[in-house]
Amino acid sequence: MTTIDITEKTLADTLENNDIVFVDFWAGWCGPCRMFAPTYEAASQKHPDITFAKVDTEAEQALAAAAGITSIPTLMAFRDKTLVFSQPGALNATGLEQVIEGVKNLDMAKLRAEAEQQQA
């Protein structure tokens, strides 16, 4: 699967209709963003079970602000509509693969139970 572009209007639907969503916040003028793009695209081809999305922070400034993006590239991962990973900086292929496997292997029931405990 190739990467898809996300906008403020399409983010909610994308999270709602996909179990795992990775989102790369980037900009065309950002050198590290351009260096990370082929790695991210290759991962999207390798993992067709995951939705890989990109947000152009120049075109989607309100979405970037709402997501708290202060540095790009920033990679976020959502599992079952829950933010489970957020980190600025470009990853190499090995680092990205480790994040992908970590997100896939998360015990979401345990994560929800811990969140509920913290709220109580």
C-alpha cells in the first residue's frame, strides 16, 4: 500500500476505519523530511496491513497545531484510534521497523486497563 495524504477533514475517518495508522508530519522545505520519505514509503509497501499517512504541515497548519507538532518530521502511530507513539526526528529503516513491530505487538486491553486505572 502506498502512503495517503491526510487532511483535517479526513483524519477522523482514517482513524475510525483502520486498526493501525502511522502519520508522518512533514513539509517540502524540510531536508530530514525528504530523507525520511523513501524509508516511510518502503515501509508502507512492506506492511500493507497498516495505513501509512502523511500530513503536509504547510497545507494543514491547523491539524499540525492541533496535534502539537513543534518539530518535523514527527511520526505518530495510532492503534484502535488511540495515540500510542509520537516522536520527532527522522528514523532509519531499522528504527522504523522496530516502531512498527512495537505498535503491532501492543497489548491494547492492558493499555486500556492501565489508562482506566490512572483516571480512577
